[in-house]
Amino acid sequence: PTKVSYYVGESLNLAGLVVVANYNDASTVTLTPGSYTVSGYNPTVSGPQTVTVTYQGQTSTFVVNVSLVAVSSVVIYFYPNKLVYHVGAELDLTGLVVVAYYNNGDEVSLNDTQYVVSGYNAQTVGKQTITITFNGQSDTFEVTVTSGPVGELDHLTITSEVTKKTYVVGEELDLAGLVVKAVYEDETAVTLSSADYTVSGYDKNTTGAQIITVTYGNKTATFTVSVNAAPAQSAIPGWVIPVIIVVVVLVGGGILAFFILKKGFKKDQQ
């Protein structure tokens, strides 16, 4: 037959097999499939096998070889989505696609329960080689573990608002007590200094609630303060009070002088 090499599990293929019966009168007849029997092939056993063709008590043989099906290679078809980690973060294999190629030409996509992952240390900063192993075959990819934040800035969060939230018209905004953190894709939170971000939205001359916006990079966070009108001022002009005091003093002195003179006048009359 044309095919003489097999893998365990494959059926015998007799395509190309030509069987000729030789008679004692020197004549020959090419036999048709079905007119003879074939025996001796076992698809579950590896190694050389002798296959016997039998026709009217006469036999002839040929040899085939049956090989075990084995993984010839493992290939990482797609790397994981995440290749950079913060110290202490667990390895995330989301997006990883691993394909096993067999010696019989088959290829199978493996799930994460079929292969072994090794080489990752969450506490070691730097590049690390991660190995994927399946049935003795392996492939690798690299990740980086860093002590700094990982990925893009995700959002800002205000963990402590300003101490002073109520103002009088004309007062400057007081940011004492404000704590702002930048949170990255890997959920690492970094506390920002007041020099890192900008603050907008405050108008000291406008009364009412005001939304104050903190901006860092392309992310924002907000908090609210209230600006109240200044207390009402006295309607008496400032120069009036000193004048009143002088008048009172003068008038009071005059009354006292008049009283003394009047008393002295009465004594004289006596």
C-alpha cells in the first residue's frame, strides 16, 4: 500500500495495494479488494507490524510501522494581555493562547489546566522568563516586575478633603488637609504632592456652592466648598463715632460746669 507509516489510533489504509494471485499454470489474476482478507494490524499498538493478506489459503505479507502520537512542540500563539506587573501582583494569564503541535500533524489549543507555568516571582523586580510546559515541550515569554506604578493612569481619588470648606467672599482657597492619589491600571495608588496637580473652579467673589476640580494628567477629581456673603457692615460712617464722643464729652463738661456755677450763684444770694 501507499501508506506504511501510522500513528496510534489510525486505521489501516490499503489504498495503492495490488494483490496478484499466481496460479500453477503460470497464469495470474489481479485480485479485487474484498476477494482477499487482511489481518495482523492493531491500531492501538506502536511499533512494526506485519500485515497478512490471505486468498484461498495462500498468504503474502507487508510491514507497516505504528508510532505513538506525541507532542512535537508547544507554541505560544498569543501572549497574555498583561506583561508588566507591580511587586506582589499575581501573574495574570488572561489572553494567553497556547497551541500543542503533534507529530501526526494535529494541533490542539490548550487550556490553563493542561500546561504548567513556571518562572514567575512576584517579589523580584526586573525581567522574568515565564515557561509554559506541556508533555515535555515548552515555550516562553517575558514579563517585567516593577516597584513603580504599572500601566496608564486610571483615575484620581481624593482620600481626604480640605479642612476648610466654608469661606467668606474675598477669602482665598485653603488646600490644607487635601490628599489626592493617582490610581493606575494595576490599582497602584500614588499620593500626589500639591505641586503635581492643578486646582480650578474657585471664585472668591462668587457666593454659593462651588465645585473645585483637581487635575492630574488627563484625569480629574472634585470636591465642593461654599462661599458666603460677608457680614453686614454698620450704617454709621466711620468718622461719625469719634465726633459723637467729642460732642458727648463737650456737652457733658458744659452741663457739669453749669451745675457748679448754679450752685455757687445760690450761695451768693444767701
